[in-house]
Amino acid sequence: MDFSVESLHAAEKKINSEILGLMKAVNVSSVTDLKKSALNKLHKPPLVDFLSNIVELLDTSLSLCKAAASSVDEMKTKVMDTQKQLITRQQEELASVKDTVQNEMKSWADVVKKSEKQTRQLTTKSVKEAVKAVTEEGERSKNLIIYGAMDDEAAELGFPIKFDGAKEAFTSICDEIECPDLEVEYCTRIGEWKSDRTRPIKVRFRKAADAATMLRNASKLKSTEEFKKVYLAPDRTPEQRAAHSKLVNQMKELIKVDSSKYYYIRDNKIKCTDKI
């Protein structure tokens, strides 16, 4: 038996109905009055009917309890899987920060060999730049850029940008890829509206994990009619966008050569796997 709130309410309704029927048969007004002395008033046939119905309801209730326990176990497993994914994502982010700092430290060591005076100046500058880069990367990880989401028609009529339809488009996309309850700081279009292009949408989350969740589920948009041309991407720097664009062009060339494989970009590298 599959568990649902409706089936639970139905079982409760049947049990209450049987109890009320039994109370009426023995002429009592309260469940607490259903004692042995009251039940002795019943003849055998109606008593047998009541007992048969009660046994059937108990069996149904037991099945519902087992189904509910199974549903709880399934939800518990999903929660644990989500927690594992978040922990993995945090570990990856920490590893990325660690690599950045280590690379900066290595460059500082090389500079030390050249000039003590120059080293002091460059070290201070490099530290500041490294800290700034790490801080900016952490802030950018909370952002998400949505490309290809149609601009609201209100923008064309000259309404203020707060009516640009960004929030409505974002909400529809979240519903489509099953990402509810995300904590968003703001959501807005980037740039001025023009009739010959669609402005991207920038979304700022309170937590980087929310942005990562949407990126993981972004592939679901390809199977929808409304959003099949919508593309979700991290908030990259101009340098990162240029590097990513170069990888995309290289990947297109690989697809032309061998379209039997599925190509994708991960960790700034082109990877492939056999199509399923």
C-alpha cells in the first residue's frame, strides 16, 4: 500500500464511523463508556460484524503505518544524499581556494630569489591580490547568470526595470527544474533593454550551495519546450568567460570530428563519454 495523507484521513474516518456505530448500538454517549457491561448488551451477530470491521481497519492501519515508515526512510535517504552533495561541494571549493593560495605562495618564492627590496613590494601586493581574488571568487560562487530567458514585454513599453520580468522568469525556471525554497538576495536583468537581444538575468543567492544546486539541475531545461534555449552559467570573470568560450569552440570542433560521443566541460577541461 502506498502511503498518502488522504489514505490516512480515510482510515481515520472509517474508524470513527465504526466507533460511533458501536456507541449507538449499545446506547452510550462517550467512548469511555464502551466497557464490558455496555458491550454485553449486543447480540452475537452485530457484535461479530463490529469485530470483523475493526479487524479489517486494524489491518489497513498497520499497512499504512508500514508505508509511512518506508516513506520516512526514503526521505531520510534523500536528505542524507543532499547533505553529502553539499559537503562534497564545500570540499571542492576549499580545495580550489587552497590551490589558489599555494600557487600564489609559489610565485612569491620565485620572486624572493631576484631582489629582496622588490620582493617585499611584490609580496605585499601579491598577498592583497591573492586575498582579493579568493574573496571575489567566494562572492561570485553565490551568483548565477541566466541566458536566453525572454525579456518581459513591459520593458519594451518603457516601464521601469523593476518590471523587467526577471523574478517571474527565475521563479518559472526554478519550478521547471524542481529547485524550490532557494534563498535569493536579488534577481535582475543585466544591461539596457534592446529589441534585437535578450538581456541575461543575474541572480544573487545567500549561499553558494543554492547556486550550485541550480547548476546541477540545469540540464533538465533541455527537455522542456519553454526553456530549451535557456542556459545557466556561473558568474565568471571576463578572463574566465574568454577561456570558457575558447573551450566551447574547441568542443564544437571535436563534435564535428566525432559526434558519436557526448562532450562536456568540467574543471576547465573538455571531457567525453559514450552516448547512452
